[in-house]
Amino acid sequence: MSETPSNTLQYRFDGPEEAPVLILGPSLGTTWHMWDRQVPELAQQWRVFRFDLPGHGGAPAYPAGSVAELAARLLATLDALGVQRFGYAGCAFGGAVGVELALRHPERVASLALIAASPRFGTADEFRQRGVIVRTNGLDPIARTSPDRWFTSGFAAAQPAITEWAVQMVRTTDPGCYIAACEALAAFDVRAEIGLVGVPTLVLVGSDDQVTGPAEARTLVAGIPDARLAVVPGASHLVPVEQPAAVTDLLVRHFSTAWQPAHDSGTGQTAVPGIPVRAVLTAPQQSPQPLAIAEIAPAPVAEPPQLMGRPDPYDAGLKVRREVLGDAHVDRALSQADEFSGDFQEFLTRYAWGEIWDRPGLDRRTRSCVTLTALVAGGHLEELAFHTRAALRNGLTPDEIKEVLLQAAVYCGVPAANSAFTVAQQVIREETTPTE
């Protein structure tokens, strides 16, 4: 067990001290105990290192705002322990950390297993929406629905103790750290880089996983040069919990046979073993190995003009616009643009979002307060609706939005505020009602 400063992680070791280190990374909302059934066998060959995400499992609540930050904390923890090279297996969020390590610190990773993982987890909107629900209602709605996402219905019915364990595990997580992890997954997207993962990789997925299922797994296998696919029948998202024996066997086989040697300290070179034939470890009834995917490059686009010697703010504006308003809203607005309205959409992205919303002088919560007030004053109710959604994404609570509208009633007039309350109330109900 560990004492945990803010730049490191809560951890534990199992297994012989002289053995090579194998790290097991947890899923969002879980603790290191999700790996309990794997540890006895793995610890016979490896020094098993498990860690908790911030605010999970009683770990100190120091939120990590990105997958890269979480990976940096893990490396800082390992550095303090003198661990330089390791194998890594991670489930879901833990898998994202594994991909980050393999991409940014390949010299540290000897072998990789990605379980219930994806180069991009759903959409940014889905995770930001989950953050809104937690901020408004706490973690109970997420906890109650976790078994539906994590386990097959048959397993949940047959194992009520494990199902209740899963619910309580989420309930006891720090809400702020859970929200920060959702934001980290919302921003995680390595689809363009996944081909740069250069270590032997096992991609493992439950056949019935409805969160990051076989389709996402095949995307990883198609993109990673030295990857193999294992589909575990009769398992959903938390495969190590639902099918512990199958997962343990697959991990032992993978890490026993696919451990990339370290750089030679004398020559600085790495011995490269022969590339094995890619095998698909899957049940006969599963879909065949995925075909390689080719993308057609778009036609070249003319470079946008430089503004007064400064970098063009369009790309930054588009990023901010998506983060604040959501991908669905922005995609809809851009797809509806034609020759008549296209210039206006570009104007909005470049100037409103790239020049104003991206300025460092005010944080986004404050900008949302200002924007809501201005929209109430102007009577722009349609824009008020989607900026109420944006305010929730930017961290305002429903009570804080109410205070903004009450303030606006004094200075903008009661009729304007009355209409604004009607619109905002409907949006808040839609955005903060948990999905059962």
C-alpha cells in the first residue's frame, strides 16, 4: 500500500520483488479490486502493480483532467519506486492510459493488453452529459445503472453480491474526480495515432459488451501493427470480473510470449524479434478477423488567411465551439451550411469562438453567465436553450443558472426572464434526468 501525494497514485504490489512488473489499470468507477481474481495466478510470474484512479477506492481526491495527466502521475509513481520497464494491462479508462503510455513513452512499455478499450470512447457529448448528471444528481444514478453497462443480464441476476459491490464501488467514488475522468475521456481521441503503437498488443473484449464492444476492438487490431484479438464469449464490459478465468489465461499467455526486450544500454538498440503470424483468439462463432481499413484523403483545402500576423484562430475556435456546445450541435450547424450561410458559420467559428471564447481573461463558467444574461436581454430564446446546455457543460449547476436568470430579471425585465425560465427549466430537465 502507499502514501499518496497529489502527483502520484494510490497503489499496491503483489508477487515476488525480483519478478518483472506487470501493471493492471482499472476502469472508470472501479477500484483495483476489479482485478482480484487475476492476481493470484499473475503474481506467480510477475510483480503485479495495481493502482486506483484519483478519488476511487479511498484514494485522495486530486482530479486528473486528462488521460495524459493520469499517465504522468502513474509514471511519477513508478519512478519513485524505481520501476522503469513494465507490462501493462488496462480495462476501459485503464486501457486509454495504456495507449497513452505506449504512444508517448514506448521505451517504458514491454507489452500491452487493452481490455474493453477504444481509440475513442463514444462521443465527447456523451461523457460531458454524464458529468452534467453527476454534478446535478450526484453519483447515485450512475451507480444504479452501472451493472447494466458492466455485466450481462444473466450474470447480474446470478451474482447479486457482485452486482451490489459494483453499485457501492461507484457510489463511494469522489464526484469531482469522476467528472474530471469523464472530461478526460471526452477529450481522448488517438484514432490518427493508433498505428504508432509499437509494442506487442493483446486486444481483449467481451462478446456482449455494449459500451466498447467487438467493433471498437477490431478497430484497434486493424490499426496497431502487432496486435491480436481475443473475444471472450458471454461477457460484457467488465470482462475481468465476469469471466475471470478466461481473462487470466489470456493475459498469462500474452505476457509470457510477447514481452519486447529493452534497449541495449551499450548500443542503444533494441533486438527485434521476428514478427509472429497474427492469430485471432476467439470463439468459432465470432466474426472473422477485421480487414484493413483505408481512408480516402480529402481534396486539398486552401490555407485560411493569417490575421494581422497571428495564427488563424479557426481551428482553436472549432475546438472550443465543440467543447462548449457539443459535437451534435456543431455538426448539425456545419452540415446545414450552404453557399449562402457557410461564410457566416466560418465567421462564428473564427471570431466568436476562436477570438472571444478562447481568450484567457475569463473562464468558461463566467462567459456562460455573461452569455445567458445577454441572450435574456435580447429575447433570443432558441440560442438561450443551447447556451443553457453549454452552461451545464461548462460547470454551472442548475441553481447557479437560476441565480443568473434572477439577476437578469432585475436588469432585463420580468417578461424576458419569465420566458427564459421556461426555456431553461425544460433544458435542465432534459439534461439532468438520468437515463435508466
